[in-house]
Amino acid sequence: MAVTLEEAPWLGWIVVKALVRFAFMVANNLVAISSYVCYVIVLQPLRLLDSKRFWYIEGIMYKWLLGMVASWGWYAGYTVMEWGDDIKAVSKDEAVMLVNHQATGDVCTLMMCLQDKGLVVAQMMWLMDHIFKYTNFGIVSLIHGDFFIRQGKSHRDQQLLLLKKHLENNYRSRDRKWIVLFPEGGFLRKRRETSQAYAKKNNLPFLTHVTLPRIGATNIILSSLVARQENGSPAGGDAKELESKSKGLQWIIDTTIAYPKAEPIDIQTWILGYRKPTVTHVHYRIFPIKDVPLETDDLADWLYQRFIEKEELLSHFYETGAFPPPKGHKEAVSREMTLSNMWIFLIQSFAFLSGYMWYNIIQYFYHCLF
């Protein structure tokens, strides 16, 4: 499409802004990720002496890194409006977020809207496609203990065994509290046709705005992390031991992300900022774990029902521009999520100052050795 003389200055400004933002993102990644890795290496003795304190410090740095990613969207005008239950109320408990998946921007959106939820981001474990292992953020996720899952039938059984082992080795030992899971197993645009064909074949609901979830990862997480009950108390140990033990997984947070006009944001847009300011809407519904069936068939039915509800939520949103009110309420209440500009300035300053410090330290030892 030809560009008119009136549009040329605007287009030129968009290109210049995108190039500046890209340059800043590259510099931000170089100093922040490199500094994170250097701090983790230097703190290895602390890991041996006090593992809990080490993972606490690592988690804070991880939260700051995700805050930097969130800030790229924030300053492009990509903000978040939250609906439904207030998840701050369960931020100190163990929980699993079940999230619909439309584009790479879903991850960035969660990085933003969870920043003001206490230590949730610091103590969070992500389950993501294995391709993210090879991105610039891959090394950070590997150190933090996120799990990279390979998609496809040929890998499914093996990946579920690896997930179970990963949870046993890393979840409680690193004091993790929340897990983020995209049960659909891929982006909406890639899985919709396959999901609808499967639904038709198996007499399941025909969904348009979400796809039917896969059960395997959810089943493994619940079977591994839910504290089993015996005679009204967690299995094993006396009262004193129980006080020091984890209460186990306590909540399922059904999370629905909606974009205006059903046009999701991707990571390129988040970085370059060439799209006009957009408000992404996130709806939460909290379920106590005691209300979630743990048997495979019952869990599958329960999870299907959640995604049927997501379909209804998204249909209502795309028709009205708002999520429907909860049952028993006349109006739905939304909450604008905000990031502190001062906090962003401080963590970015720390990143660049750390990068400068580590550069000089490495340069000094290089000259001493060579």
C-alpha cells in the first residue's frame, strides 16, 4: 500500500522509534543477562552454605529481569486491565496459573501484570516451549529452573516423565510457589483447526476463541504437588514437622487473556512498539485445590469445563469490550495494573551499573592473565 505525503513523517517516526527501542533492548539484554549470570556464579559458595537464601537472591534478580521486559511494553503504551478475583490474596500460597495462549505477547503480559503481586515472579516456575531455551532469555530460565517442554506425540510420554522429575528436583528445593502453564500446548492460530477436528470426532464442544486443553502436564503437576490428605491432615509426619513442611498446592488460578478486536500482541511488537497503545485485559478466577478432581478422567472433564468458560468469557469480551460480572453481581469491576516508573528506573540503573562493573572486573583479570 502506497504511503501518502501526510503519512510519511509518521511512518518515519515509527521506524526511528523502533530502531531506537531495538538498540536499547539489545543493550539492556547484554548488561542485564550478563550481570545476572556473573552474580549467580559469584554466589555459588552461598548456594552451598545457605541454599534458601541463594535462591531468594536469584529470584529477586529474576523478578527484576522480567520487570525490564515488562517495561519495554509499558513505555510503548501496552498496559493491562485486570478483572475477576484478586490474586494478590493468594500470592503467598502455592498456585498454578492455567492460561489461554494466543501469541508470544501472552508471556510479556504476564510478566507485567504479576510484577505487583509480591514475590510471585521471584518464586515462579514457567512451563514453556523448548524453543525458548535457545533465545536470549534461555540461559536465565535454565538457571532459574523453568521447564522447557517439547511438543508432539512422539515426545509426549518422555516429556511428562521429565516434568515429574524436574518438579521433584527443583520446585520445593528452590522454594517455588507458582507455576505458569499454557494447557493448550500452542498458539490459538496454530491449534484451532486441529482442536476443532478433535472436538467434532469426540463429541466435544466446538471452540473458536480457545482450543481444547491437553491434560498431561496439569495432571503431573497436581499429582506431584498437591499434599495428600490422611485423616484430615497432610500425609506423613507429626504436628511439628507439618508446620515446617509445605502445605502443597492450594489454588488453581484460571487466567484468561483478551486483546481488543482479538488482535494479540507478539514479542516483536512488544520490543519495537510500532503498534498503537493497547490495553490487554486479564481475567482471573481462583479455585481451591480441594474443589479440583485429581483422577485423570474427572480432571479432564474439569479442565474442559474451564476452557468452555474461557470461550464464553472471550465471546462476551469481544462483543462488549468487557468481561461479564461474576454470578450474583450486576457489574464487573476492573482494576488498572500499573508499574512504578521509579522502580523501573532503579532496576535499569542497577543493570547498567552492574554491567559496567563486571566489564571492568573481567577486563582487569584478562589483563592480569594475558
